[in-house]
Amino acid sequence: MPDTELMLTLIERIGVPVATLIAAGYLIMWLLKNATKEREQWQQRDEQNDERIMKLVESSSDALLHVKIALEQNTQAMKEYIRFRGGQ
């Protein structure tokens, strides 16, 4: 931001309303730049979190598939045991 003497000189020459408009314009541009940076950072974090969630879903799906297979094998073994015990 320009030094104080320059700002006072500008205010004296162009007036308070115009100087206020210039300051407001500068503030708006500064806020827009920071908002854009912040939005990009959040987007990057969101993409990283999406990747982590997908890995978690894949590993959970694999674990559930193994449990399903084990349960089916156990059910089949129980059916064969019941059939064997019922035959005697």
C-alpha cells in the first residue's frame, strides 16, 4: 500500500469520495484474490480426501468380500455336517 504522504496528497487532489472508491476497489480486488487462493486450497484438500475415501471404500469392500466368502464356506461346511450327522 502506498505511503501515508502519497495517500494524503491524492485525497487532497481528487477528493475523499474518489479516494474512498479507489480504496474500496483495492480491497475488493485483494479479497477476490484471497478468496480464489482459498477456494483452490479447499479444492485440493477435497480431491485428496476423495482419494482417501476411495481407498477406504476399496479396502472395506475387499474385506467384506473375504467375510462373505468365508461365511459361504462355513455355511456349506455346516450343511455337509448336518447331512452327514442326519444320515447316521
